[in-house]
Amino acid sequence: MTKNTEYKNFHQPWFSYSLKTCFDRLGSSPDGLTTQDAGSRIKQHGTNEIKRTERRTPLRILLYQFADTMILILIVAAIIAGLLGEMIDTIAILVIVVLNAIIGFSQEYRAEKTIEALRKMAEPFAMVKRNNKMERVAASMIVPGDIIILETGNIAPADMRLIESINLKVDESALTGESMPVEKDTQTIQDRRADLTDRTNIVYKGTVIAAGRGTGLVIATGMTTELGKIAAMLEGEKEIKTPLQRRLTTFSRKLAVALLVICTVVFVSGLLRGEQLSLMLLTAVSLAVAAIPEALPAVITVSLALGARKLAQNNALMRKLSAVETLGSVTYICSDKTGTLTQNRMTVTALYRNGKLSEVTTGENKPKEHDHLYLALALSNDATVDKDNNIIGDPTEIALYTAARDAGYDKEKLIQQYPRLGEIPFDSERKCMTTIHRMPEAKIVSYTKGAVETLIANAQGVLIRDTVELDLEPLEKAHRKMTANGLRVLGVAMKRLKKVPEQPLPDQIEHDVLILGLVGMIDPPRPEVHDAIETCKNAGITPVMVTGDHPLMARVIAQRLGILQPESQKMITGKDLALMSHNNFVRDVENIRAYARAAPDQKLKIIKALQDKNQFVAMTGDGVNDAPALKRADIGIAMGITGTQVSKEAAHMILLDDNFATIVRAVKEGRRIFNNIRKFIKFILSCNFAEIATIFLAPFFGLPIPLLPIQILWINLVTDSLPALALAAQPPEKDVMQRPPRDPQEGLFARGTGLYILIAGLIMAGSALGMQVLAIRTGRSWQTMVFSVLCLSQMANALSVRSERIVLTGGTMFANRYLLGAVVIAVGLQMATIYIPFMNTIFRTQPLGIADLSLVFGFSVIIFFCAELWKILRNN
């Protein structure tokens, strides 16, 4: 009979307790719980499910899209334009508002599915021992103290302390990111600070039984499991606003205040000059509508959408459109090792055989003679080839199979010559496996491979060619060197048998063996990643490796790729990080380049510490454990091939090829997009300021109001549409990846943008007012000419602002054919207002002669040459 014991899971180091202690603390026994006990524990602990918090309804998500300051300004502008009878402007603005709302809604609604994906990461039923017999129980009804039977292919329904393990291997990649299946046992772990990945007697909810079988005592269910803790972290983490979102929010608020002040001044000053009340009211309101850059959300949306499309073609799928721009702000890329920096394919790279340690290169190192080492790699191997000639099996076995085949030892052929007569399977206590084969002349040989220490302890010597060497020191020295190089090392041995034993026993077969050699394996770096790392450094981006792998292997890969410079930078382990205070970690975090054995919550800690140092962080991940950090990161990047659904739902971007180099290409695209958005802001605000300055300054020179309300709105419509949108297609500057990342705190008007807007706006206003003075004095159609100069000078401004280099000599004149086409169309539309009779009536214009039109074009290009001169002065 069991008793119901209340416990606090978060404070229980179950892996360090003996089985008796676990049973006692849980009030359970090897016979399992009774049905009555299970029922009472359901009431006490709740069901074994990932809990839902209150979710936002689709209507709430949709309404939230209209709460942005810029969107509210646009809605007001649409209403004002409608009251003025300008229905085209009203419709255009409302279309922009609705489009942005739809895009924002679809992104946020999709993100709400993240927790749902977590909830489904458990098997619906499990085999549970209750009332001292096996029962099939719904996974949601499992309680602490239950005993669960685990078999190959099962998904663990809860966190469990193992009470039986028979060749048990568990795939924990979804939880820890560890690529290799983890061998599990029942041994008590003495270190109470053992990392998640080192708790070999615990099986976690949501992980997959890769091989073997076992029995587990449930220690945690639902939200108290490791998976549940991650779900709680994910629920509690808020997404960080992108730099552009923050800048636009600040800009929109300032713009609203500025417009109110400017329009009030224009309205009052006009009345003081004796202008009609109705005319000044109409002019002030028209100016307000014209000054609002209503195309800004549209241009940003188009820029991001075009960028996302281009990224998708290059294996980077954007889940959240706003994140495209964030890529350009990234200062740190925290990347997983396995599969992203490396090939996710264990490969034999070193051999110790015949007393020599050598590197292995595909196509080389082929032994000329009959070689027992390669025979052992091929024959003592459970990897197989499927019908498509793909090698399937354990990653280590595949690596050994491939090394043997590359050396000319094909298992499929050899097994016919040297049939397997018996075997002793691998187990975690012996740490080796053995197969027995019939050799030529009816000889019997056993091949054993496994932990080097085990083989050395059971060896009578080392076989060097046909001689037995009794001194094991050279082999042990080679082992130490291979291990120091970050290699996973296996020993290979043989034994000649007189006959095939009826029942092969380890004590008989695996003792007094002859060691054939050592095999060193590593998951090698992707060949393109080293150059990508160098590109990052040139671009002022710091690459950091965060992995669950062994520190030695992590250090070797980090140094080989150029991520870690050992003389000046640090690598720490998860244990080191756990012992550091938050303040000490924040102080040192910018000097740490690699983390080994990192736990899930530590990945989140790394992100937060870097953000506390005002860094913009991209973080890659593929497991459930990465989801909170992916959500918290400025740009969360999930793996498309190896990533779990949960990590993909939480991420901003998905790498379709799991390749670090793709991230670097995406950063380049993000920089291009932000640069183009900044160019658009320079263009549209300088043009809007030119309109405001023209109307505001005219009275101070004794000039009549230069433009009618309808003309103001026309200029606004023409310049805010096609030319502005075409700037989104501008190619990147040649040195875009040789510049440091922009300061995350930097405003929209930094790097001379604000100054350019003021000066360019005044130059265009000066050109228009100069045209007005000349035309009035010479008796020309001054209002038509001013109207045209202001419109066409903005086209000239667009041609210059598109590049930071001199357009005429920098090879960028024809780089953006969309902009050239937009300028031609805009100029054509302006000509239509001058020369088409019915448009003369609408816009109060008059046809211009060749001389007048020449003056208009002459005054209009002043801004182009002034802007080019600005570039020369700035670059010098």
C-alpha cells in the first residue's frame, strides 16, 4: 500500500537520490500506485499536461494592430482627406492601414500556436504499473509515483528516475540539442550540480526512446517537468520590439506634435496677413495631410516583403516580417554547433594503427595489405545500407562503416566472406561490443570495439603488423593526444578463438585481447563556415558558439573556425556559468566566445546578459529547450531540417539548410533593407519638408501662397507612391559588410539623415521660391511653374538619395531600373497636369512653352547637383 506524499519537484535533485529514497519521497513502491492513490494525486498535482494560460482572441489581436501611433495618425489623415473631398487619398491611406493590420494579425496569430505545439509533444497513452499489474493509461492521467514501462520508439510521457535500464538510449535532441542519443543507466549521480545532459539516470518528458528498454519512476508531471518549465519560460518571455519598430514609434509621436505646431503657425500667419479663413483652413489641413509620410508603412512592408522573398530563395524563411530589418542590426550571433557550424555527421579523421598516428583523408590511407583494423570497423558494425544506398544506423557506426568503405573494406561484401557467428551487444557498463567471425582456413576471430580505457584494462598487448607489443604507453600517449584534439576516440581489438562459444560471455571473449588501434572521430566544421565567420568579424559582428557538447570538442571546433582566440577570449561551461553571479556574468559576457554543456535556461541567460550590454542578438536553436531564448532574442533562428516544431513556431526566421553561412547572407540582406528604408525616410521627409518650407516661407518674402491645396495633395500622391516604393529595390552598397553594425540606440535621423532632410528640403523650397520670384517678375505662369519645380525637384532628389556614392561616377545610375521607371512615370504624370486640358481645370495649371519648361527643369535639377556635392564633401 502506498501513501500520498506531497513534494516540491523544483527543489528535488532526484538524480542524486538512491532509488529507495526516491520511492520513499514519492510515497511509491516497485509494485506501483493503487488506482485510489493515483486518483487522489491527480487532484493534488493536476493532470500531466502543459497548461494553457488565457489566450488572446483573434479579435483582440486584430484590434491591437490599430494601436500603433503612426497608424492612428494615418487614420486621422484619411478622415481629413475625406472631409476635403480627396477620396483617392482617403482610399489609398485606408488600404495601407488595412494591409498592415492583416500582415500583423497573421504573424501574431501564428505565434499563438507555439504553446499548442508544446502541449502535443507527448504520447497519448503509456504502459503504467498500477495495482501491481500493467495498465494502458492516458498520458494526461499519469501522476508522480507511477511506474512507466519504456520501449524503443516511445515518447516519454513524464520526467522519470530510471529503476531499470537495458541498453537504453534516449534521443534528447528536442530538449537539450544534443545530437547523439544518450546512454541511460540507473546509477545514482553524486554531483548535485550535474547538468541536464549529465543526468544519465533521468528520462525527460517529450524525449524519444532510441534503443533498448527500461522502467521509470515518475518524478514530475505537467508543468513541473523540464518540458513544462520551458513552456512556462516561453509563456513568460515577451518578444522584443525590433529597432525599427521602436524608432518608428518615437518618430510618429514627434511627427504628430510637429505637424500640429507647423499647421497652427501656417494657419495663424495666413490669417494675420489677411488671407481668407476658408483658404487658410484648407491650406493648413492639406499641408498636414501632405506632410504625413503615409507611404512609410507601405514602403517598409514592401521592403521587408521583397527582402523576405529574396531570403527564402537563399534558404532563410522569415516567419515574422519585421525581423528582416532586425538582421541588419545584429551585433552578436549565438549559434549552436551541431549541424549549423558543423556537418552533423560524425567522421573518422584520425587513426592510430601499427604504432603511428595519422590523419584520415577520403581516398587516402588505403591499406595495401589485409588489415584487421579496417576489417573490424566494417564487420563489427550494425550499420546497414538501404535500397537507396543510404547508410542507416547509429551515427558512430555510420562513421566507422564509411571509413572502412572508403578504405576499400565494404561490409556488404565482407560479411559474405567473413560471416558473423555470434555477438555480445554493447551495454553501458562494459562500454564495448563484440562480434565473432569465421575467417579463412576455418579460423575464428572476435572483434571488439569500445571505450579505450576498457580495452586497455583487458589487453595483453598491441598488435603492430604481425608483432605483439606489450608496452601500451605509446598507445596511451596517442589516446591522450587525440582526446586533446577534441576527438571522440574508440579502441578496436581482436582475439583469436579456438572455436565458436555456445554462449559468448564478456569474461571469456573480451579479456586478453590484442588492441588493433584507435579511431578518432569528430563532427567536422562545414567548409563554408570559416569564411562566413571572417565575414562576420569584418562586419563587426561577434560570433559565439553555444553547445551542449563536451568542452574539449567545443573548444577545438571554436578555435578551428576562428570563433575563439584562446589567448584573449574565454570559453566557459554550463557549470561555470551556474556559479557566476548575474553582475559578474554581465561584466564578462562580451569576452566569452564559446559555451559548452549549456543548459536551456542558461541559453536564455546568455541572451539577456548580452541585451543588458545593449547588444542586438541573433540566436539559433533547434530543440524545445531553445524556444524561450529564440523568442527573447532580437532575431530567433530555428533550424529547418533538425528543428522541432516548437522552436520553429517561436523563431523569427527558419534556416532551410541549417547553415551558419545562410545567416550571414541574411544579415547582409537585412542591412540592405534598413539602408533602403533610411534612404526612403531621407527622401520622403526632405520632400515633405520642402512642401512645408515653401508654403511657410513664401509670406516672409512677400510672395502669395505658392500652391493650392489640390496641388499639395497631388505632389504628395506622386512622390509618395512609385518613386518611394522603388527605393525598396535599391541594390546593397558594395561595402555593406565591411561596416560595423549600426548602433542599436541610434535614431532614424542619425548619420547625417536629419541634417540632409533639413538642407535638402530648404534647397528644394529655395528652388521653388526662386522660380516663383522669377516667374512673377517676368510675367510667366508662376503657380504652374512652382508646382512643377517642386514636383520634379523631388524626382531629382530621388535619383541622388538612392546611393551613398556619387551617382554619375559611382556606377549606380542604372542599378535600380524600378526607380528610373518610377521617375519617368512621375514626370509623365506631372506633364499631364500641364498639357492635358481637363487636368488644367482640376489643378488650375496652364500649358508651358519650351522656354518656361526649360526653366522648370533647370531649377528642378539644382537639388541633384547639391546632393552630389554633399556626398563629395562628406566622403572627404
